[in-house]
Amino acid sequence: MAQHRIIVIGAGIVGVSIAHRLSGDGARVTLVEAREAPGLGVTAASFGWITCAAGDDSVPEPDYRRRLQAIEDYARLDRDFGGRLCAPCRGAIVWGATEDETRGHAQGHEERGSVVRLIGAAEIAEFEPMIAEPPALAARFPRERALDVAHACILLARAAREAGAETLFGETVLGLETTGGRVSGVRLSGGSLAADRVIVAAGAHSAALVADFMPDHGIATSPSALVTLSVESGRLAHVLDGGGIEIRSRGNGDLVAACGVEDDLDDRALAALASDVLSRVRRLFPGMENPRVDHVQLGQRPMLADGRPLVSAARDPEGLYLAVAHPGVILAPEISRQVADFLAH
Ligand SMILES: Cc1cc2nc3c(=O)[nH]c(=O)nc-3n(C[C@H](O)[C@H](O)[C@H](O)COP(=O)(O)OP(=O)(O)OC[C@H]3O[C@@H](n4cnc5c(N)ncnc54)[C@H](O)[C@@H]3O)c2cc1C
């Protein structure tokens, strides 16, 4: 692999993870990103929860195993980065509308391999003193993690550079170039950049880049919103999912809340969503000083049609790969592993 010239298009969490992995393996990598810095696509709006516990336990078995693996992968990566890659986070605390629901949730996840323990109100209050009225019962997942993802992208891109990768930020790939049934490079505004392998990791924008070569790419988008709040004091030690909110503290002390949305929202609807999050924060954590909405981001998450592999190779031209997946933060280390495997054969 070392002699191949590899271009990775897109420096979101997926692209930087691939560039980090391949350059660490000794490959010749160039990471090309349209924006001025890594992690500014949908990745910037990510909640960044590395989780099995989110939602119910009905995720299909292979996906569940990948999520368990992701928790291990990020633990290892975080160690490699001296504890600076992941956000400070002691795990996740999750509760349902009833105690039975919480019990069922914990049991379902334990049976599938998650490390989880039921905790009562007193223990919840010890772990998270900001919760004014803790539920009677919650499930604690001590191994789950969180990432301030844009920051993690900067660290991963820097480490890739230190391992020999080139990074071209502020350069948009206008098209792919092929010669004799093989990929031969990409077209930039200033000319061509030659390569033997091109990995398209441009999130939702990947569809346009590969449309001529992989018309059945299966990429779609689905909106989701992230509300960022600043607080003068008070922070959460865990990701909390309960009481109608999914929320955590970032490394810088801001709170972020992820909100599933049905459809694209206009500015008024987003403002209403943010105001609802703010009222919940005030109600759940009255001890947090002066919470204020800082901003709301609506992100278009790249999704894949059911059954599509995380990484696929084009039949024609040879040497072209597509790397898109949901949930992209969780799956980025697995995607990187799969890309490395593809390139090794
Ligand atoms: C509110 C919200 C909450 C979320 N929560 C979670 C979560 O808790 N856990 C989780 O795993 N996932 C979560 N996700 C999903 C996750 O954020 C995405 O799956 C992931 O960020 C996708 O990363 P990506 O690298 O594929 O895409 P992107 O971040 O969009 O990166 C693609 C990059 O390619 C660049 N690009 C595009 N076209 C070109 C071009 N022609 N030339 C050069 N560069 C180009 C873009 O500028 C961009 O930087 C959440 C998403 C949202 C919106």
C-alpha cells in the first residue's frame, strides 16, 4: 500500500479517521477538504455520542457489535492521544418514562453485551448532582463515551500530517479523473491531482461525486438538530438521555442537546425547538447558572439505504471507493479499518 498515491476526499470525522489510519499504516495520503479546516461539515453539528444505549435495543446484531467495538476503538484512540481525543465523560445515564421501561432497556442491552447497571435516585444524584429531581431508576453505561467531534477532527488530521499525510484544506474536488478503466486522480480548480486510489468520504456530497460511476450509491440525507447552550457554572459528567432530552456537557463547559426532527425546519421552528430545550434545561438542572441558547444547527446526516456496505468499491473505474455511513462518528474507526482492508488486497 505504501507506494500507492491515495486521495481521501472530505475531512469530516469519516475522512480524517481514514487519513489517520492509512497514514499510520505508512500509506501516501492526501486529504482534500473544501472547507478551510476539518470537521466543519455535518460533523460540526454532531452530538458525538459513542453509544449502544441510545434508542431501543433493536439495532440489528452486526450493527450492535460494531457499536460495541466502536466504544473499544475510541477508548484505545483516546489513550493514543493522551486522553485528549474524547470529551471528559463518565459514561451515559439513560431512563425511560417508567421504571419498567428502564429495567427492560437495561436488560435488553446487557443481553447484547453492553456493560450496564441499574442505579437508584440517590446514586443518580451522586453521579449527577445537577439533576434536581432524579428519576427513581436509571441505567448507567459506564463505558460509553462522547466526542467533541470537530475538535477530534483537528487532532486526527494533525496526527495524520505528522505521520506523513498531506492536507489540502480550502480545495474543492470538482470531479474524478479516470484513465483506461482506473481512477487516475481528482480535478481541482487549479488543475489535476494524480492518484492511484481515491476514497470519497464527502458525506452527503459524496452522492454527486460518484453519481457517474456508482449510480446505485444509496446515499440519502436525514435532518437532525443540535442546540448549543452556554452556562456560567454547572456541568454534567455523563451523557444523559431521559426526561425528554438527550444532553451532555462539552469539554469547554457548553451544553449540547440533540433533537430528532421530522423534517427540515425553518428558522422559526428551530428557535421554538431551542426555546423548548432551554425550558427543559432550566427545569431539570435549576442549579445551572444562567443557561442561554448559543446557537442551533440543523445538520443533514448522510444515510445509506438498508443493506449497503459502509465501504464499497466501484467496479469501473478500479481504485475508486465510497466511504459513507450512519452513525458516522460511531462507525468512523470501523470504516477506516474496512478501507485499510480493501487497500491491502
Ligand atoms: C444533530 C446531530 C446529532 C448527531 N449525533 C450523532 C451521534 O451522537 N453519534 C454519531 O455517531 N453520529 C451522530 N450524528 C451523525 C454524524 O454527525 C455524521 O454521521 C457524521 O458527522 C458524518 O461525517 P462525514 O465525515 O461522513 O460527513 P461530513 O462531516 O459532512 O464531512 C464531509 C466533508 O467533505 C467535504 N466535502 C464535500 N464535498 C467536497 C468536495 N467536492 N471536495 C472536497 N471536500 C468536500 C465537506 O466540506 C465536509 O467537511 C449526528 C448528526 C447530527 C446532525
